Amino acid sequence: MGCFVSTPKDSGGNRRRPGSIGEVSVYVPGLRIPKPVDFTQSLGDYLSKNIVERLSALRTRIVVMAGQEGPTITRTKRKSATQHGGSTLADLQQALEDYLPVLLGLVENGSHLQYKVQFDWVNQEDDTEANLLLLPRTSTDSHQPKVSEESRRASVDIFLKAAGYLDCAVRHVLPQLPGELRRNLPVDLTEGVLRALCLQALGQGVDIQLGMAIDSTKATLAVKRRLACEMVKYWQQAQDNIMNLPLANGWGEKHRLFVKWKYIEAKAAAYYYHGLILDEGNTEKSHGMAVASLQAADEYFKESKKLCEAFNAVPPLSRNPPLWGTMKYLYEKIPKDTSSKVRINRDLYSYERIMETAPTLPDFALALKPDEYQLPQMDPSWRTENVKDGQSGTTNHING
């Protein structure tokens, strides 16, 4: 696993993008760097020299680029650029998009070729370096630049795109794998972890939306409560998918704690805004429920800080990222407002009344959905490719 922080200088490709999306800490599985594959040895008896060489060239391009870029993604604070001025990450994405349509020819229509190639990867995980970007970073004057709404919307779009890739893997790729192969997948590629990561991306997208609502003078308390409650549901579902998986190693345990930390943090936000809305009521009951809700928010807030410490203590050791967005605001407001409400109502409600079970949070439908991602069409070159049957020596056309 590794912790990534998007920085104001992280922008890739030649497309026009906002100059800053602020700092967003994301905990994800370690990068898988592909290892070279000898397509000639595995496919030379079945395919033409042209298609084998093309597969080899496209795969080699990705191996080289990923090997160069992978170790720097979680460490560098500067934008990596190619000799032509473009982003190496954008070039890597383009290389993958060029490779995938050609690769899909190996599995088209249940082709026997899908079992002929052994693909290997090496995990890019560095126990001492992977989480260095969780260290707080500020400018020389300790001022954090204001992030525009346009930039924050762009970061939400990135999370939705990531969720779309993961959702496609769960719904369209994993079901195509034979049962034995699925059972032997590394645990971080199993359905539960992929679903958890998809929901994590959606939860962090809502987190950014809530931060935008907090900064907006037009957003009502009802809007903020709805976003916070939706965030709770995303993180709860992520936790449900990951909690019972055998994530025995440090990376897996760290990911599990990250999800639990963010789930409890979201509950603190939801109960806080729920309490503020209940406090607008004019009855003694509504005020009592408001105080109970704010007390719950404060308790979840304290628990989230403990979980944050536990997360950072699990190897690879890390430090808490700088406060940003939603929690930068709530870390100040929750203890202050809870203390104020309890003090004001101390004469009206006994301690037992205040500590009553917190009211149930409202249940809202989830608004954010993964971007729909579809696998590309098979490369046209396969339509004229004569695939040889290894046993009979006959040839077959792949139709697509």
C-alpha cells in the first residue's frame, strides 16, 4: 500500500486543467510494476510475427515507463516531464490505452490463447518511503494556498474516474476469470478489496463536496448534513467489504485502519450537522436530541483521532497528513460547539439525559456513482489474424 498526496503542482498531459487541486491524502494498494514477457516463446507457434512483435513492443514500452515512473509517484514533489514537455503519467496512460485493445485479442471469444501467456508483476512497495508524502508540508510562510471550486470539482472527477475503473474490474473482469484463478488472486486484487477501493474513492469524493459546501455561503445545513450522511454510507460499505478479508500483512492492516478511521470521522461530521439542525427546533425534546447528537459527534471525533494514531503506528510508519477541507474545519468546530451546547443546557438536562442514545442519522440515497468505464474494442488487426490451433495445426479467424 502507499499514501499519495495530490499537490498544487500535480498536473499531467497537455489538456487544460486547474493549476491546483489542493492536498488530498489517499491510501491505496502498492503499485504493480509489470515484468517483461517473452511473447515469442509463448505465442510464436500460434500468431503471426507481426502481431507478436506488436504485443512485445507495446508491453515493453509499458514496462520501461512504469519502471521509471512507479518509484517516483509517491516520492517526488515535482512534476515529471518528458523530453517533449508532456507528463510521464499521461504518456503511461496513453501507452496502456494503446496496449489494451491489442491485448484483448488474446481473450476474444474464449480464445485458447488466454492461457498461453504468464503475466508477472512486482509490487512497488517501500516500507520506509511509501508514506513520506503524509508528512505535513507548508510553504515558507506556513500559508496554505486557497483551492478554487473548479479545482476541487476536478479532483472529484478524478475520484469518480478511479471508481469507474475499479467498478469495471469487479463487474466485468473478475467474472470472466475461472474460479480457481480468482481464488488464487493476491488478496489486494480480490473482489472485496476492489469494491472497498471503489467505495473509498466515492467517499473521498463526497468529502471534497462537503468541504466545498462548508466554504459556500449558499449551502444550507441540510445540504451539509446530507453530504456527511452519504459519506458515512460510502465508508461503511467500504468497511463491510474489507473487514473480514485476510489482510494479515502490515499494508493490509494499514488499509483496514484507514477505512475505519475515515468511517468514524464521517460519523463525527454527520452527527455534528444533524445536531445543529435538531437544535433549530423549538421543543425541549429537539434540544435534548441535538445535545445528544453533538455529544455523539464529539465522541466519534475523539475515536477518529485514536484511529488516526493507530493507522500511523502500523508499519510502514507514517504521520498524519495536514488538515484540509472538511476535517480542518470540523476539528475546530465539533469540540467547541459541543462544549457550548452542553454548558448552555446544563440546567435543563441532567447528565443522563444528555448522554441518551444518539438519534438515528437520516438515510439518504447515495448521489455519487462511478463513472462508467467500458473496455475498448479489440484492435482491428486481429480481424485478419490467423490463429493457429496448437494441436491440429489449423487456423481460425478471430471475429470482432
